[in-house]
Amino acid sequence: MSDQIPSNQIRHGSSIGQPLTRRDGILKVTGAAAYAADHHPPGMLFAVMAVSRIARGRVTRLDVAAARSHPGVVAVMTPQNKPALAQHPDEKHDGFTFRLDLLQDDRVRYANQPVAVVIAETLEAATEGAALLDPAYEEEVPAVGLDAAEPFTPRAIGVGDPADVETGDVAAGLAAAAHTIAATYETPAQYHNAMEPHAVVATWDGDRLDLDMPSQGLAMAQGRIAGLFGIAPADIHIRSPFLGGGFGSKGMVAGPQVLGIMAARLVGRPVKLVMSRPQMFGPVGHRAPTRQTLRLGVAEDGRLTALDHETLTATSTFDDFIEPSGGVSHTLYATPALATRHRAVRLDTGTPLFMRAPGEASGSVALEGAIDEMADACGLDPLEFRLRNYAETEPASGKPFSSKALRACYAQGAEAFGWDKRPLAPGQMRNADGLLVGWGVGTATFPALMFQAEARAVVTSTGAASVAIGAIDMGQGAWTALAQIAAEELGLAIEAIDFRIGSSDLPNGGIAGGSAHTATAGTAIKGAASDVIAQLAALATQDSRSPLYGAGNAGVIARDGRLVRRDDESRSETFTEILVRAGRESVEGKGAAGPDAAREHYAMHAHGAVFAEVTVDPDLGQIRATRLVGAFAAGRIINPRLVRSQYYGGMIWGVSFALHEQAVMDPRTGRPINANLAEYHVPVNADVPSLAAILVEEEDPHVNPLGIKGVGEIGVTGSAGAIVNAIWHATGRRVRRLPVTLDTLL
């Protein structure tokens, strides 16, 4: 299938700011969108992983003969016969390279670690062959839980931030405070479970490799695979036009995907490997558990004198990813003294990884809970307390914000929610059914990031236009929003552009992560399209035969496939007329994006406020989130329909974080005991409250040339804290261990 969206399946309109429906929507609801696992090249075999049933030890036996004797089994890949790699899987090169389990030896480092791969003519044969391997183990006692190992100070957190940050004298600030609180919040491990599991369809042709696989970063995946197999990145072609969700787990190549590629090399035929749902709990990343202790001090007037935020989290025994939970405290509330510290323990799990709003999601729950506790200690309304401690500059860095419309978010959200009717004391509201009702608020924030990207735009003498970039649509709407930017800059209707994304042979579109993809890829597209228009303008304004002659490049604008003089709109000509007269078949423009010098001078963040209503059964302790209103400011809005969809998704994830989602590990074996979507709870339709998302107007002249900020993750950061605070307001009980379940209220 072509990576192009057919023009008959899109709606007319090209202007930035229009609420266009998704260009890929019809393809998805009709089943015409081909995901990685939908591909079946001729001669394809099926691969199934056998995974470890223990969390620590070694494999002592695999019954390879039994698996090979199964009809349909072609090969069994083990540490003894796996294809050689050019790099050891445990080599690390940068903050985005993680150690992979690729059958390098017989050691077991976590439950569900791949220990062998069975390749067969059918999926059923491969599955049965994997079961016949019946591994035997030499088992060791696993480390499970935050108290199972000695904490250490990591060299860095996230992707290179310092583990400890301090400004001002926190001890003095706490000592001088009129009121202080200390509160410890705990968040559980949460495992990646996108609707589409990780998959790969791999075909080798000599040293050339053809892949269908979901990836949030095509160029990064190319580079990692090239290094592992000792081939040139240009010899690897990755197709990834559609992803069934990523949320960070598909940002880097996963070990099981590489195993599929190795299996194809071993047998010399195309191979498909798709992870089962239980196998998702281990080798493809998760959000690590945290224990966060916050100490706050305020003066008599309710203004913070100190904020201390300490995080204990976990990583694996063999690699480092430290959940940067304290980072959210760097930016939200004004304080003369601020300290954040991170410590970690090594557990027998797969390595944690980026998961929607990494650090901010877990950190904001604890911070917003502690802020609410301090507001109560001061006898202040929680919203009033937040406004009283509003940060006009970023507390940790002292930088001014490139833009900040958080006050407007508070005001508009509170008005829409009806916050002024909230009683100050908890336990004062009941509904008609006698259920306790509580209202809570949480502040939302997420950094406005920018990555590197490139794009190409072409206009031909026939009037055809194309834009190409190796961008990724993992469900956030890139097919639509990026095409709107291209159409706006080229002055064309959106359906007039052959818009191509999702393939590694296109210009590097960067990574779809960090809520930065629209800003990054969009800026590159804007640059490429502007380059095309500038070249057309130069051809026309320097040609005495053109009605645009003498206008200068800045004196014309692109509109409806024409260049029009700014000072006399009756004088214009089409792109085709300009190129034909110049004897040119086409013009090609190139654009690039990346962080600029403004980031050295400004703190760049999106902001928001989420107001939540919950009901609690006073007898049974059952909790329901019944209403959420979020107001968010994220710079220029490309497509309000898609932006609201992202806010809704983030807010629903906040419901999941607060009330449902947790991985439960058996402390004896280190195995997840709820490794399925029946027992690993996520919200279903009945759990989703009434949602409203308000798009607060904000202009940011510094953040990037388009003035846009990311929206994919910010909705999580305010919502979970708002729900936890609403539970306190309903019951008067402060629950600090998430998710909040009925047993904690009984």
C-alpha cells in the first residue's frame, strides 16, 4: 500500500487553525490502513519468542529437539546458533541507546526476557514449538520492590539531566516557615500496552534489509539496526506509515524487533514476529515505580519559603533509565529555595523507558497532592494557593517564560467547572444518590521541546506539489496537522499536495516523542515550503515578462496555487506559468528544524489547569471520576479538533493513573501477575468521565517559527493530581499511594 493518503479520502481545506477531520480516518475505520503485522511478503515465516518464567538466574536446558520435531517448525534460534552481530547488544552510545536482550548468553535478567525464538511455516506451529522448548532454569532470588536493594545516586536522570538540583537554602527556608508539611507519595510501575504490540516483518536481500515495523523515530531505528548488523543505514528501508499507539515505547528499536530481523537472517526468508500481550510486560519498557517525599514551607501570607522534592525510583540491574519525577518542581511554583534529588535501586525487571509524560506524570501527582495539602494547612482554597505562588519566572533556572498563559487557564477552567461553588472543607457535598462528591484541581505543564528534522517540498510545471518527510503518525494526527502546515505555506488546498510520511527513505523527520513532533517536523516542512515559494518568487519578480516583476521576493504571497502581489492583488500568476516561462520543470525546496539560541534565554513550557469531580460511595469506598474540565495553553493551534483529542487522551490517562493502572509483581518470583488487559486495569468507556477541554489563546514568538507547543502529554500531568485531590475533598482522607482503590478508603 502507498504511504500516501488518497485524495478522495480527505476533506477540503488547508488553513492552519481549521478543525479538519483526520485524513487517515476512513482508512482506519475501513481496515485499509496497513500496520506492520498486516504485511505478508512471499515465502514469509512466523517467529514466536519463548520467554523466561523466572526473573533472575540462567537457562540450563532448552528442548530444541522437541521443538524442531514439530511439523512446520523450520528453525529454533538460541544463544548457540544466533546470527553474529557487529555490535554487542549491551553496548551503549548515547542517552537514546538502551541495552537489548538478543540471546547473547544464558543469563536471565527479568521475567519475560526472550530466551529463544522458534520460526515456523505458521503462527500456530511457531507457538506450539515455543511451548515445546520447555526451558529449565537455575533460579536465583530476584530483587522486587523499592525496598529490595540499596539506593544509589545516578549519574543522570531522564536523558542526561542532573540527579540533584538546588537553588537557595532549603533548610533555612523550612526553618523560617510559619507552616510546613512533609508528605510521601508512591506511584506504581506501569507497563506499555499500546493497542498495537511491537512487531516486525523483516526481509533480507544480501546485506539490504526491508522492514515493516512500528517506529516513532525512523532515522534512529535505521542507525541502531545498522550498527547491530554492520551494514550501512542507507541499506535499511523501514516502512511505518501507521502506528497503533507508541507513547514512548516505540521511540527506540525494541529487542524483540531485532530478534525478528535476526531470525530472518538465520533462515534466509522473510520473517514476521509479533509480540503477544503478556510478552509486553518486560522487554519493551515501562514507567518505573516511585516513592516521592515532598517537604514544603510557607510564610504567614501563604507564599512558599522552600520546596524540597526527593524521589526514589528503580531501574534494571543492567541498564539505566531514571524516571525524572522531580523535574516538574523546577518550573511550576515560585519559591526562593528549591531542591530536587533522585535516588534509584536496581531491580530484576526490564529497563524502564519513556512513557507518556516521563517524569512529569509521576512527579506532578506528588507535587499537586503536596500543594493541596499545604493549601489546606493554610486554610486557603487550593486554586487561590496556586495563584498566590504563581511563578512569573522559572524557579529553577530564573529564566523568563517564552510565554505563559497559566493564569488564563486557571480562570477559564474554574469558570467552566463552577469552582466558585466549592466548599472549602472536605466531605460537605453529596449527590442525589447519597454519594460523596469532591472537587479537585491540578496544574498541568510540559516542556516545549524541539528536535532535529528535515523536509523536502517540490512544485512542478504541471502544477503538482509534493511534500516528503520521514514523520510518524502514531495516532496523534500527524497525517493531518503536518499536511495543513504544508498546504498553508505553499498556498495550496490540502488535497492538492502529495503528502508523504512514514518511510525511512524520506528526509529525516526526527522522533515523534516529547510532544515535539508537530513543532519539529512542522518547522522543517514550513522551511521547505517557504524555500519553494522563495524560488518561485525570485523567478517571477526578476522576469520583466511577469506581472510580478519588480515586486521583490517579500512583495508576493502564495495563495490558491498562485503568487500574488501584496500591494496589488489584481497582479498574479500561477506556479505553472512561472515555471513554464522560466523553462523549469520544477523547483525543490529543503527545510530543517532544530533547537535555536532562544532556548538559552527562555524557559519554554505548555501550561494548563485541570478541574476534577469524583463521587465516592461512603459505605463501599467505590470511586468514580465523573467530570473533568481542562484548560490548556500551548501556543499556536494547528488543528483544534486534533488538539482536543490529544487533551482528552491525556486526561483519560490521568484517570487511569489515579484510579486504575498498576503492574503487580509477585515478590517471590519477580513475575508480573497481571500481565494481560483483563487484570492490568485501564479505563473503559464506563470509566471515562464527562470531558471538556478549553483551548486557551496563547502567542509565543520565541518557541519556534510556527509558535506551537506540544499537546500530547500535558493532559496527563494535571489530571491525575486533580482526581487525587478531589478524593480528599470528598472524603477528608488523603491517599498518597496510587492508584487509589476502594480498600484504601474503607
